[in-house]
Amino acid sequence: MTINDDIRKQVRQRANFACEFCGVTETDAGSELTVDHYQPRAKGGDDSLENLLYCCPRCNQYKLDYWPTQPDDPLLWNPRRESASQHFLELDDGTLHPLTTVGAFTLKRLRLNRPPLVAYRLRKRQQAEEIRLLTRYREIVLLLERLNTQLSDLMEEQHQLLGEEWELLRLLLRHKEY
Ligand SMILES: [Zn+2]
């Protein structure tokens, strides 16, 4: 590999420190990931940034130096050029469903439904749901606080009106006495 530290840093940052195929982050993996050539060097790929991907060791291991050489050979998804949503649909159970032939091939080749990845996606979904619920909870607390303030203002107003009512009644009764 002739990838220097500077290029490596650029590839890592560009990928937000996560595998561009499966989404696992350095934090999740507990270590830095690998820099992979989308088109393998052995198959004519170069070291340009355009051809480099940040990739977890497992995806890298399954990908190996795959590159289509025959017209009928399937293409592997290029996460730098196309978004995941173009090729995969994430189901509620955390598995990916292919939407294209590229998606189907990549899913199979990189084993993107391997059990730890499915568990990982489920955990991400749960975290997103927890954040959604917490945000809603905070909104409701703020709303209740606002309603309480309005309620105490109204009670104060009611108290004043009752006082005024009592005063008017007292004056009316005094008039009647004359
Ligand atoms: Zn990966």
C-alpha cells in the first residue's frame, strides 16, 4: 500500500469514520478501519481518492479483490457514487432488502445481512426511537409548564374578578338600604 497518512486521514474523515458499505463506525469497532480500493489495484485500480473507500475489516475480507471482468459479471455497489437507499431497503427487523441487481449482488458478496450487522441496525433503530420519545417527552413537559403558567394567571384573574364582584354587590346592597 502506498497510501500515506494524509490520504488515509482524508478517506477516514470523508466517510465520517464509518465503513462505507455497512455503516459500522470506528467507535463501534473499537479501532480504525481499513482503506480499500473500490477497483482493486490488482485489477487496474489506482490510489486516487475517488477510488478509495473506508471499509471495515469484515466487508473488506468479503469484498477481496472482486472486480467484474466479463460483460455479464455483476457490479458491486459503489457507496461513493450511489446512496445505500438506491440499492437497499432497511426493513423493521434490521435486515436489508435489495432493490436492484447491484444491491442483490453486493448484499450477497459482502454478507450485509450478517447477524451482528442486523443486531447493530436494530440497536441503531432503538436508539433513534428512544431519542424520538425523549424529544417528545421534553416537548410535553414544556407544554405543561406553559399551561401551568397560563392556569395560574387565569386563577389570579379569577381572584381579582371575584373581589370586584363582591365589592359591587356590597355597593348595590348599600344603595338598597337607602
Ligand atoms: Zn463494513
